[in-house]
Amino acid sequence: MRRMSRIVIDPVTRIEGHLRVELSPEKLKTSTGEWDVVKEAYCSGTLFRGWETILRGRDPRDAWIITQRICGVCPAPHAEASIQAIEAAFNVTPTPVAVLIRNVLHGAYYIYDHIIHSYILLGPELGVVCKYPPMVPPALGKEGVSKLGIGSSYVGALEIQRKANEIVAIWGGKFPHHQSEYPGGMAVRPTEDRIASSLARMFEIWRWVAETMVKDFYNLLEANEKVGEAVSSLLDINFRGLQDVGASTGNFLSYGLFPDHENYDDWLSVLDSPSKRSSALIHAGAWDGSSKPLDISKIAEYVRYSWYDNESGLNPKDEDAPKPDKNKSEAYSWLKAPRYDGKVYEVGPLARMLNTYGTRWKIPIRNPVTGEDHGYFEYEVLNPKGSVIDRLAARVALTILTSQKVFEWLLELKSYTNQKVTNYRNVPKEGEGFGLWDAPRGGLLHYIKVKDHKIANYQCVVPSTWNLSPRDDFGQPGPVETALEGTWLPNLSVPEICNAIYPEKDVDLSALGLGAMSWGDALAAALTPLGLAELNIERLNGQIYNTSLTLMVVRSFDPCIACAVHVVR
Ligand code: NFE
Ligand code: MG
């Protein structure tokens, strides 16, 4: 679909899956000069996968195992959404102990996922722009980490996410693609050794999150103010910082997360009528300035701009298997365009926080072993339409919240060691049902229809399908397409931008045989051998555009296109 007047980024790196972004630039005049900004953006998922087709005709009990293979980043959420859909179709509910075990397993999975995104996928550019060495990848090797502190948090994050995944493996047999769910419960018991091994790991994780992750975020926030001031004077515009980058529609959808094991009826209520699922740790809701109960009948997928020859505007339960049509005119993506009540909704961490806590958050930080008080993680949303920094704040808040809760759930499991873990039910001849779970990237819906004991229809509507969706039948751009509009496309390299923000020569690289340098020059010295300093430069009609900022906007949604498109023949 490339048009000569668009900048093309293909593939977008440091995300999962195959994403192409096209940007049409326009000029913005200020007193200091003429700057290029994004006028229109187009997001395109470039690989058809066909999971919904693969599932047809199979034993329904296999669906949660198969759908986990949709993604190696978020396998666990697919298992959970799938098992809940199967349970609805089988008319069986999980035992309380199974819900607790699921919360532990998925809580640990969550911590891994948010840490990987915050530090490895999005973190590096935040570290560079905010001049925060602990989050800059340690291009200078071991010496850089030990002598200069470069990449200390980046390396720490890798270690901690591994521990979180060990907990998933303790309860799930392995990671990725755990093995222990079962319709009506779990296939694993809460034994003393599992609980003890998990608690030991959780304490280390909690400590790292409470100390390092929180501190890193506050340091970024402080630096962000300075970035705002420097860029404002460089461009002569009113720019406050990363809260002015990546604003989308201001509509936020959450399905809820971590049900109360003693009030599972409230969790299931959303399947019958609009609900907030308020007894869950994270609530369901549709936020448009305030949170309204989630009504699943308002979810529909549009395909006017997608390579499918399917009927458009249908609720997932009415959708057919995908009918790929690569020659469809106007279409530019393998992603469909899910909409809520016909409007464009963002899903993800910020949607979870807004629908649960509103715009002001105050999360107590307490040592789960000694009970010692460590104050609060406090934050007030800076941009009501979302932004790079607000999405990150929500991930940090959720990581703290989840780290503390997994600890509590583990302690609670001690009193459940002798209870029944599964309510068995045979595969029904007929049945159907939804499973709704908020995966790290946002609301995840699975739908199953069983006929003659086999899967007759299966639909997945996935978080990145919402966020990276193309235009819908009404012409409304998707959440990321909207967020990209107006983003600055500087005609400068990354070190040049950094030198404009931080001109002083205050980086001492003498430990590496180099002298005192400015941050931009230090980055060029450190990053050039890796090819990073020149990264994110795209050319159009002979002009150079630096797309680092636009990529930061895309990455702030933590895209996963493997998930978003559901084996090429
Ligand atoms: Ni493949 Fe995923 C998550 C799901 S998709 S990472 O989180 O579900 O956006
Ligand atoms: Mg689908």
C-alpha cells in the first residue's frame, strides 16, 4: 500500500510480530523554524496466521493448549481466556482453590511481562532521552555496568523476569506454554514445597520492584520535566514532556483481572449483563472520562480496511472463520478493527488503572514479610488521553500491585492444601461461551462454540488487534494511528537530539579510556558500534526523518502482532 508521500517503517523492531507503520508528514512552522510532524498514520499487520481456522473441528479441551501457541510473549493469558470460554460452554465453574492458583500463576506471569516491556522493549529509548544510564542497554559491556552504572536496571530486569517465570513453571510445569489448567479447575495442587519455593522468589521480585523499578520510574519522571523544557525552547513550542507524546482517543476499555476466589459469581456476571466485576483486583469497564460497566454485546469487529472478505461490524459470537482476501481494495492490514459501541477504545495498563482507580492512584508499598511500610506509589494521570509516560506509570503501578498480591495469594493457599482443585465435566454435545481476561497488553476475548462435541466456531479478539487496528468502516483511525498524529519527526540524529537537551560535558568516560563528554557524544561513542545511534532514521524523497519518537509512541502500546492476527498456506 506504499504511497510515495509516506515514510515507511517496516518492520517495527523491539515489539513482537510483524508490523509496518506508514506516516505522512506535514510541516509545522514555529518561530525557530519549520518542523516535520506526522499528519496521518497507517498501521498494518503484515502476516496472516489463521488460528481461528486451525481450531475448528477439534476437541474443545485442547483449545487452551493450542491458543497458547498464538504467542510466546503472552501465552498464559490466552490459556486463561480460553479456559474461561471453555468453562462457560461446559457450564462448569472453577473451584476457589483453582482460582487462587490461577491468580498466583498469572500474577507471576504479569510481573515478567510488564518488566520485559518496561525495561527491554521500551526502556532503552526512555533511558536515552531522559539521560538515565541504568536503563540504557549496556553497550559498554560488563565494564559499563560495573564502573559506570550503565544498564544496571536493564540487566537486573532480565534476572528478575526469569525468577517470575520460574514461579509460572512451578505452578504450570514450564514457561512458556504452561500445562496445568483444566476446565473446572487446575491440574496442580497447592503443596507446601510449591508455596515455599514461590514465596522465596516472590520476595526477591517484590524487593526489586519496590526498590529499583519504583525509583527508576520517579527518576524518569523528574528527567521528563527537563526534557519538556529543553524541547520547548529548541522548537519554540509548548511541550511539557512525554505526556504530550502518544495521546489517543481518551476511551479506555478493561475486561478486569484477578477474580476474587470467594466471589466468582461476580466475575461471571459480565457474561450475562453489563458489569464492572468490582470484586476483582482489576475492574472491568469502559472509560470515557468515567468508568461505565462493560457490556460485551457492544463489542464488534470491522473489516472494511482489513484483508478479509467477511461480513463487517459483527459481535465475535456471530463471526465466521476468516476469509483472507489479499486483493481487497482499500484494505491495508491483516488486523481487524474491533470497536466498542462503534467507538475507538484503547486497551492496556492505563485502561486497567483508570477503570479501577480513576485518574489518581495511591498504591501502598509494604514489605510482605516484615510488614514494614515503604510509603506509596503515587501518580496522577498527566494526559487524560493517555501518553508514553502515563502508560509506563500504569505498568509500574500494576507491577507493584501484583507483586504484593501474589504474595498474599500464596499465603492464603496454605489453608487450601487439602481441598478439591477441579470440578470435572464431560465435553457437552453443544454449548458456547466467552472468556474475558485482561492480558498485559489489554482486553483479551475468546469465544467458543461447541457442536457435536467438537469446536464449531472459535474467535479471538486480542489486545493488539484493538490498539494496532486499521481504520474502521466509519473511517476512524485505530488507537495507535490516532496516537501517532502530530508526533514530531525531527531532522536530527539521536545523539544530536540528546546534545540539544543535555549540552553540558558531564559524562565521565575516563574509566573506559575516554574523556569527559556530553550525553549525546557519549551515546554516539557507546551506541555507534551497535549501530544504534543511526537507528530509526528513515528517508523519503531525499529527506531524512528521525522516527525514534514515533517508534516510542508505537512501543508505548507494547504491540504484539503475532497475537493480533489470527499459517500462510
Ligand atoms: Ni502476544 Fe498478547 C498480550 C494477548 S496481544 S502479547 O498481552 O492476549 O496484544
Ligand atoms: Mg479474531
